[in-house]
Amino acid sequence: MGAPLNLFDVATRAMSAQLVRMNAAASNLANAGSVAGSADEAYRPLRPVFGSELDAASGLSTVRVAGVYRSDAAPVRLHEPDNPLADANGDVWSAPVDESAEMVEMMESARQYQNMVEALSTAKQLMLETMRMK
Amino acid sequence: MPTSTNAGGLFGIHGAALELRSQRLGLLTSNIANAATPGFKARDLDFRAALDARLGGASADRATQSATLFRVPVMPSLDGNTVELATEQAAFAENAVAYSASLSFVRGKVESLTRALKGE
């Protein structure tokens, strides 16, 4: 338990959490369409889950990444006998990435990051005005 | 415990208001920060109640704590999060303007005092 949180800590942590979310969406998009030789080896989309953390000393709540989990969606089986990764049946497993869902995730994350920047700059401006008293 | 932010002090109601506006700024920033946190319950300050408590002699912490309420969402979401960005951003903007207003009252007080001291 360190010093009480201030507004800047709250905003920084929230922005870091959104960054983790954006990175996860980017990894998922990058792996869309990748195939593997078996269902176990196929790529599973990453899902960060946020948790809130209340700082009792200052009454502020900040965000932490409670964990990054693998989605349990089943990989899609494709019949591609020519693929060098194909098993004895000529099947490969493709990553179960929903591209539109990932794009929506990315946009939402970017919006929330922007909101935080906006709130931070307003708070900073008010603080500076109070400091200078002008 | 007479301090400069109490009703009888130098800045009158504006000192107390400025203090509580700053607390509310923190609460609203926490809400906006937690817009994507499952199960997070948005909180806000009942400003009138907090100001009454503060002017009645309560400490800033106690006044804030007694007047902090959970927000009732217009449409609850499935993950239990009650942050609605439109509401929070409107409240945030309103609070920032009110903070500026209180600040300019305080500044006016300081300026007139300075002028009186200098004898201009």
C-alpha cells in the first residue's frame, strides 16, 4: 500500500488497462485465419478482464487488469488436404477469431482511452489555474 | 476548528465549494476510468448535501463520505457495470465549469484583498 492515489494515477492506470485491451485485440486480429495441425495447437483469442481497485485513502477507484484469458471458442475445422499442416484426414484447424468483434473492441478501447485523456487534460487545466490563481 | 474554508473564513462558501468540486472531479474520473470494468458501480457526490454538511462544520472527508451515493443507471448492462458515459461526461463538464466559477470567486476575493493591502 503506497501513497494515496491522485487523479493522474487513476488516469494512467486506466490508460494502461486500455492499452492491454488494444494489444489483445491486435494479437487476435493478427492471428485471424492462422491454421494449425490440431485443435489443441490452434490459436485461441485473448480476452483481458478488468477489475476496479478502490483506494480508501482518497476515495478514488482505478482500473487493473484482473487477468488475460484465452477464449474457449472451438477452432474451425477446414478440409485442406494440400496444406502441409493437415492431419491424416486432410483437416486443419483455423483460429476462431471474429474480426468484426475485434474491430469493435479496438474502437471501443480507443474511445475510452480518448475519454481518459480528455478528462485528464481538463483536470490538469483546472489544477494549473488553481495553482496560478489567475 | 475554524479554518479558512469554513463558512466564516476568508473565502466563505467558495472555499468549501472548491474543495468539494475537486472531490467530485475525482469521483467522476474514477467512473469514466472504470467504464469497461465488469460489476463496477458508478458513484457521484450529492453536492448540496455535501456542501451543507461541510458548512455545518463536518470535515471535508466526512462531508464527502456522507454525501457519496451510487448512481442509478438508465439501462442496466448485463455485466453489472452502471457507468453510462453520456451521463458521466455531462456531469464531468458541469463540475469543471462549476469548479472554474468557484475558483474565480476565490480569485476575486484574493485580488480585492491584495488591492486593499497595497492601498491602491
